[in-house]
Amino acid sequence: MSKDPERFDTMLLAMAQQHEGGVPELLDTLFSFLARKTDFYTGGGNKAAENMVMSTFKKYETAAVSAHAKKKAEMEENERKRQERIRAKEEEERRASQAFVNQPANITELTDEEAEALQKELDAKNSKASKGAAEASGESSEENTSSSPDKSEEDKDKKGSDDDDEPDKLKPNIGNGCDLPNYRWTQTLGDLEILIPLNVNFNVKSRDVIVSIQKKHFSVGLKGHPKIIDGELQHEIKLEESMWVLQDGKSVLANLEKVNQMEWWSRLVMTDPEISTKKINPEPSKLSDLDGETRGLVEKMMYDQRQKELGKPTSEEAKKQEMLKKFMAQHPEMDFSKCKFN
């Protein structure tokens, strides 16, 4: 057996993509090759080929089922947390709205003298405005035309100062994705989750679902029905790390692993409307999510920061002090009393 189990993945994936009938068709091709080009069926004893196949099948069955169950549990847990965040946000908005409704109106009643003074002030302003309008009517139309661009520029500047500098893009949902009429997708920097309700009045079986996950294409549908999703993905995904599950016979939950795990997607497939990636609010990363090298670096930085706050030496300073102690112990004949160490 090859020491690198992924050595032939690219070749095998290319073969799999050529078999529209899926795994059964791929297996048929492989066993046909063994029968025609090798002594696989005849080279061993009675049932030797069958025993070899079953032995290899059992070897990988346990690992595959375990990995699938773990991935499914993670996806369901992520969906549960997402639903909790949605409910919490809705509850927060409901309380804020209720507090606003219950807030007493801040109305101050004027006395007769204050009301009379205010009315005189308003009359004076109206009179001044009428006089100014009469004077302005005598000005030339050329002057009025020349002032229009200034106003237009002012409006433009005002519009440009608005926080929404991408008015043609949608605001991300709570999972940094988008809620669309036929499905919903969310994302982290590492992967995407797509929930596709099947919207049928019968309990769907896995054999009824048609899911195609390719490096740059994704489609989901039911046999005999129009596809719910069918389009080119915005970026490439890792086929070997992507999967889908059927939930309660009512919906499909797919998880797609990103190739580039340093960028946010603005859409799932190219026919989707775009979201504003500037408005994405990622959750804080956990140390357990980081790779070994990055995690070690982050933990070292956190340790050094705590040491500085406590007035204690950092890891580098402690290392230097330890090296100095060893050197001094190895050279007792030297006088270090007048040395200054920084």
C-alpha cells in the first residue's frame, strides 16, 4: 500500500467525474479492468478475490462511517447554534421595540405667553423668507443654472458620506451568508454551509436526491423536479472535504470546504445576488481551530502579554536569563558583579 493515501486522489477524482452514473458505474469500470487486464479473479484460490475485496471494504468502512457521523454532528451543532443566535437576535429586537413603544412621550406644554412669543418669532421668519424669495425671483436664470452643479455636488458628497457605500449589495445574514427564496447559506473563513428545504409533501429518501459537488460547480435537486441550485461556485472548493446529508427527509444540508481559507465569499453561485463582505461580522476564532504552528505562536504571544502585565519576564527574556545563569555557573572564575544586563 502507498504511504501517501492521497497520492492518486487527483487521478481518481478525474475518473469519478467522467462517470455520470456515480459510484456504481465507477466500480463497474474498475472491476471490468481487473477482469480484462489482470488475473485478479483467477490468480488466487477459491473466493480469494472476494475475500480481498471484503477485507479492504471493511478496513475503510469503519473510518468512513465515523468521519461521516462526526461531520454530520458538527454540521447539526453549527445549525443549532445558528438557530440560537437568530432567536437571541429576534428576542433582543423584540425587547428593544417594546421598550421604544412603552417609552413615555417627552412633550412640554407651553404657557400662553410662551406660545404668543413663539408665534411672533415664526411670523417674523416667514416674512423674512417671503422677502428673500421675491428678491431671488429677479435673478438671472444663468445664475440659477450655475448654482445647480454646486447643489448636485453637495448632494453627492452627502450621499458618499453615508455608511452604506455598497447600496447594490445585500447585508449578510447572521451567519455571514445570505437568505435566499429557495435556500440559505452561511460561511466561516474555512467553509460554507447550505440549507436547502425540499418543500415537498412526502418524506424524501436519499435515493430521491440528486446532489453534484464539483470543484467549481454545485447543484441540488429532486428526481423529476427542477434543480433548486445549479450554478458555478464563486471560488473553488476541496472535493474530498465536502459533503452533504439529508435531514429528516425534509431538507439537504451541505458543507463545502474552501480552497482559499483567507477570503469571504460574496455569493454562493454566480447567479446569486451579492452580499457586502465589508459588513461581515466573523465570530472570534478559538485556539482549537488553529493549526499547530499558528496556535503555538498565538499562545506564546498571549503568555508574553500576561507576563508583561504582571511585570514578569517574557518567554524570550526568561530564555536569555536561563542561558546567562548556565554561563555563569560554567565560569565561576569570572566576576559578573559589575555587569549590567538589560
